[in-house]
Amino acid sequence: MRQIAFINGKFLKWEDALIHAEDRASNFGDGVYEVVVAYGGKPFHAEAHIERLLYSASQIELPVPYSPDEILDIILQAIREAEAEDEDSMIYFQLSRGFSPRDHVFPEDAEPTFYLTVKPFHPMPMDERRRGVKTVTYPDIRWARCDIKSLNLLPNVMAREYAKRKGALESLFVKDGVKITEASSSNFFAFIDGRLWTHPLSNEILSGITRGIVLKLSKKLGIEVVERPILLSMLEEIEEAFITSTTKEIIPVSSIDSLRLPVGEKTMSLIEEFQKLKK
Ligand code: PMP
């Protein structure tokens, strides 16, 4: 496949995908984004991602220059342009408030900048997934609107780098030293007392599309879900845990700091169900 980009109406080679230096995305992180994967050329839950982009944009009063159907068409056309119809690919798109001389207030005349890229996507192989991944805890130093998928990712970047330095895949955000909200780029789930716990939807977490899929699959499998925060004081009670995201899908957690966890059957049954949805 070819790596391509789309900027404000035009398909370009990835290396020609240039944006103005004074775009508000680079000056202020003044924009929102989404990541969709396509399995064998078919976008997975694209409608939900587009809906979330519209929600994020509305929350920062950012006009969206395309309708949901038009965004879906751009995604499908981009997959064709990238010659990725038979492959797994990752589609990133972001919308910013456009370019304008740097000034905090919203510019009156700027056109929003919409860009999209398509790249190859390689989900984590199943044997690696079965081994689980290490996680570490990190203070949740983010703002009070984590429900908006905004371009401001500095705390997430800091948390992810911290994880890497500790030999872990993800950092789990700990809010006020008390509870786990989510991870730096994924949602967090844990089985406690045979029930599946995850932080409730609120301004403190992103409403993950994969999180929503996992909740539906849990219902199908007869797993009871508890949408309540997992407290640090409950860590020793965790039987199994996993993280979810569009690009990670479902990955079992084998440790949280020094606490070791088994990769259990319940998590593996959710992974199996998820694999079926991809076909
Ligand atoms: N939380 C955060 C902070 C994220 O960045 C992501 C990845 N977008 C998620 C959760 C998972 O969301 P999704 O399943 O929609 O990819």
C-alpha cells in the first residue's frame, strides 16, 4: 500500500502533506482527532468514531466542514487511494481551527484544517497478546475535559514515555492518588469478584469506542459489568485486567507496577469474541 494524506479536499503523497506553521493545531493544540482502523479495507465502527469527532468538535465550538457521510466517503476514498482495499490500515484524521496569526481568541476568518492519513496497521499478534503487557501507574495530571478527544496530549505523552522507561506498554492514570481513570491511550478494565469493572463515562475519561464494544460483548457473554472507579485500595483484589483501544484492541495486563496478574480465561474469551467482529 501507499502512504497517503488528504488535506482540505486534496489527496497528496504523505511527504507532501504540509500544514501552515501558524495552524492553531501547532500553536494551541486547538483541534480534535480520531483514529479508525480498517480490517481488509473495511473501516471498523467508523460511524461511531465520526460521531465522537462531531461531539469533540462541538464541545470546543469548532465547526466541522463535512457531514458524517462525507467524512465516511473521504475515509473510503482514502483507503482506495492508498491501495489498501485488501489490507489492514490505520486512518488518522484531525480537525483544527485553521491557520491565523497567533492569538488565543478564536479567529473570525480562519477556515478549519482537516487532514487525514492512511498507513499500514499491524495488530499485536495473538501469541504476544496472550502473554499480556506490563503497566505502571502515573498521576492523572490532565484537564477536566478528558471526554473531548483533543489534540492536547502532553500529559498522555509524558505518561507513555514514563511507561516506556519502566519497560511497560502503558501508564494507568491515577486520579487524586485514589482511583484509576484510564490509561494514557486506552481504557482500563479489571475483573474483581468475577465482575468486570471499568471507570464510568464522565469528563474524566474518553468514551472509548472499543470500551463500548467490550461492554456489548460482556453482555453477550453474560459477564456482569460494574461501571465504577477501580480504587488503588482494590488492586490486590484484581483477578484479571486488560486495556482497550482502537489500535490495541483488547490487550491483557500482566502487571501493574510490582503487582503480577495472570492472563485469564475471561479476558481471553472477550478477545476471541472481538476477533469474530473483525471478519
Ligand atoms: N482513552 C484515551 C486517553 C485514548 O487516547 C484512547 C485512544 N483513542 C482510548 C481511551 C481508547 O479509545 P478508542 O477505543 O476509541 O480507541
